[in-house]
Amino acid sequence: MAARRGAAYIRPVSSKLRITVVDADPERAHMIVDGLCEAGDFEVTVLGDDTGLARKLADLAPDVVLIDLANPSRDTLEQLSVATGANSRPVAMFVDRSDPEMTRAAIQAGLSAYVVDGLKKERIKPVIDAAITRFHMLSQMRSELNAAKAALAERKMIERAKGLLIQARGISEDQAYALLRKTAMDQGKKVAEVAQALITAAELLK
Amino acid sequence: MKPRLTAGFLPLVDCAPLVVAHELGFAEREGFQLDLVKQPSWSAIRDMLALGHIEAAHMLSPMPVAMSLGLGGLAARVDVLMVLSVNGNSMGVTPAIAERMRANGWSGAFNAPFETGKHLIEATGGEIRLGVPFPFSMHAELFHHWLGALGISAGEALDVRTIPPPRMADAIGAGEIDAFCVGEPWGSLAVETGVAELVLPGSAIWAFAPEKVLAVRHEWCEANPELTRGLMRAIHAASRWLGTPENRMMASELLARSDYLDLSDTIIDRALTWTIQPRPGQIGERVENFQRFHGGAATFPWRSQGAWIATHIAARAGIAREEALRVARACFRSDLYRANLTGTGADMPGASEKLEGALPRATPVASVRGEMILGPDAFFDGQVFDFGT
């Protein structure tokens, strides 16, 4: 089987490393490509659409594929790492495990890297390192964005709940907030949770 | 503080034993905290398990065998502690192909593997693009067995493609594939959106196919015997709870929650109540043993099940059969099942291997407590697999 895997993919060693980034978000893909270009002279292609992914990858015949760990299309990629008898694959890709520490770091960054069988560790390392750095940046940006969105949503909810209390009980804004906070403390909940419950209840009673 | 254990799962009806063990306190009763993490793909769950980010995983039954054999993207020695579910998949085709099948005289019967298979081959001219969720899956095995017995084998006319379950409906809708085999609720969802018709339940191909398993790293269960025991007991109790018909409504309500499947419970009900709706607007059809969590030794990890999987994987991957059988038998930990579930009321079969496919109907056999009912476990074409110990 090893012979078949090797024979399936032959190219001069001197050629540029071919990398494919699979990501549906053009901005994210752009950031990853930027990071890779800073790290070395590679031939980078982006695949943004999951349709027919296996076939497209077979046509591109990359040396390395970089994909978000959370991308469900990873399973389609997995097909490429299975060399079945009668179906000869143009590429046999494997989850990179040339360096266990690096693999662990990649997974922690949410990155999954597939490399062609037989590719030397020294050639892969700069690619994976650059991708890990970018993935860390991206996940930090994503979590900051999510936190900002959540905070905004919470504030809106508390505003609406205050409005409901002001209307229903004829109290001031400060009193309404104090009431929400006291209820939250009594019930061991967050103010936003109490606000949410109040809004849900009010909608039910409409 | 209670020991904690994290298990990964994919949003499918058959992740139910893990959800029930977590939600209904079966894990707590065994003295540990079970945390569940939803995973986006089978590759992700495999990597998480292999690299030690999670302790246990909901896995396709062939995955631990493939991993232990060093096949696929990432290898590791992984053990099957028990079977989580038996059967539960359906074959679906595009409405256009179903229409052609009907024009050629197909009766549309939902449980007729010979007739439906022949019509599928005829309607597609024998060139079929099939979608399965993973290269190492019971879905792929069932397709190979079904169409293989009808004269179509992989590599010639069978173009098997890997598509994650939540994308299966889109893929068939976009014309990427002609047919799929997928676990519930994704088959029913494809029917609801009008992109596919279901033509055959997996149970019509093999009446007792081990579908999902509870997998852990071999080193982990050797190093953590107490936690392994607690985990197995909690999952067994959850499976027994799921096997009680009165609990089905609550089970589908639990699974419908956003933490798990995040879908309507009426779609989830179909698999749990064995009532499958093959076409939109049609009345649901009762499918015996559509999906089993309990009863008939459903959770017992038969070493012969591992052997069956290994034989098929080895043949396609071109690896030595005897070695594959040895590795796969060692994966299916019927020894741990016996050791850890004795005293829980779980009955134990007299042997740890059986003929696969020998029981056309439910049959009483010798067990540790006297007698237990096994089967049916027959293949549609009557094949019996004897791995002789």
C-alpha cells in the first residue's frame, strides 16, 4: 500500500509547495493566505465552496490542505486519505503528524492540516507554524466579536425588560433596574437571564 | 470533587445514550460528571479522541477498527467499550431517480431490498454516485453489501463519496450524488425538504448492524478502570431507559434541544418510534427494529462484529485479513463489558462471538442467567459470516 501511495503523486522536489486553504469566509481565507505568504514562497489556492470538494482538490493536487477543525467538510477531505484498491487517488493526504507537538498546537488553534504522504517535515513546519499563528488570531477575533455581540444583546434585553416593568408597574427606570437586579440576586441568576425570562413571559401574555 | 469525563458526539438520533446519561443523572449516579461536546465531523471527533482532548466518543462502528489498523487520516489504538445503537440508517435517492424507478415498475415498497436494489441499478444504468458520511462507516459497508450482492461492486460503477450528514440533503439536492445512506434525522430531513425519497431502511440489508459505538483510547481505559466502569454502567442504564417505549417522547424532547440536534422533535420521533416517512406527505411506515438501543444484547460488543468490520475494511484496503481480524477482535472489549456490567441486571450472552447473519428471526439462546433472545440478525441475501475462533 505504501508503494501505491507514493506512486500516486510524483512531482520534482524543487517546485514550490502547493497549499490549498478551504474556508467559506473570504475574509478569513484572505488573512490565512497573507500569513502564509509572509512565511515563504508558496503557491496558495483558496477553495470557498464545499460543493464537489473532493474532485476540486484532486484537480488541484496540493501538497498541504489547511482547513478549520470545525468545518464539517473535513470528512470529505478524509476520503483522500483512504487509498482504496480499485480507485486510484491522485493524492493521498494524511493528518499531519510529523511532529506530535505541532499537531497538538494546530488542533488547539482549531486548525486541521492534511499533508501529502512522504513530504519532509522541514518543508511542512513553516506552513503549519504560519497557519497556527493566523488561526490563533482568527479565533481570538472571533471570540472578541462574539463577546461584543453577546454584551450588546444582553444590554438590549435589559433595556426592554426595564421598559416592560416601567409600563406595567409605573416605576422609574432606576427602580426597574434595581428590581431586576434584586430578583437576579435572590434567584442566583444573571440580570440578563431574569430580563430574558420577563420578556418571554410578557410575550406569552400578549 | 467528582471525577469528570468529556465525551464527544455528532448530532444524530443515535447519540441518545450519551445525552440521556448526562441529562437524566445516570452518570452522576455512577459518581462522575459527564460533559458532552458536540463535534462538527467524524474526523474532528477522531482527532479529539486520538490526541486526548476528549476521553470518550460516539463513533461509527468501523472507525475504531480502522484507527487501530492504522488506516485513515490519524491512527491510534482505540477500544469499543460497548455498542451504542444497532441499525438506524436509510438509503435515499433523488426524486428523479425514484420517478424513473416507478416508471420501470418499482412498487415503491420501503422494505424490499432485492426489488428496490434492482430498480435502482436499472434506473441509474448501474453508474451510481453514492454519498456516505465517512469512508469507514456502516453506511458504506451496507451499500457495498447490498449492491455487491446484486452484482455491482466498488471501484467499477460505484462512486462512493464522503459527505457529512448535515450536508447530505444539500449534496443530493445539488445533484452531486444520486443516492445516499445516512443516519436519522438527516434522511427524514431530506424527505421534508423534498430533495430525496427514502427507498430502504438499513435494517432491510442487515437486520442487526452495529451502528455507533462508545469508543475510548486503549491506554485510557487501561489506566482508568474505575471511570471506565462508571461510564459503561451509566451508558448501559441510559440505553435501557431508551429501550422503554414510554420514554420515547421525553427522549425526542431531550434530543431536540439546541445543545444536541437543534431540530423539531417530530422529525426525531420518526427514528425513535420506528415510523419512517419515505416520501413527503405519505403516512409513516412502521419498520421493525429500525433502530435499537437495548434488548437482544444490543449494547454487547460482539468480537465477531469487530471481525465482520475488519474483513471488509481489510479487503478494500489491501491489508492482511488475519492480522486485521486479530486487531479488530481485540478492539471490541466484550471482556470489559462482562467485568463491568455484571450485577447491573444486564444479561450476558454465553459466548463473545456469534455467527453474523445466522438468525432470520428472534431466537432464544443460552445466556449467563439462563436464556436471552437474540436476533433477528440476517442479511437480506442470506449470507452468514463465520469467523471461527
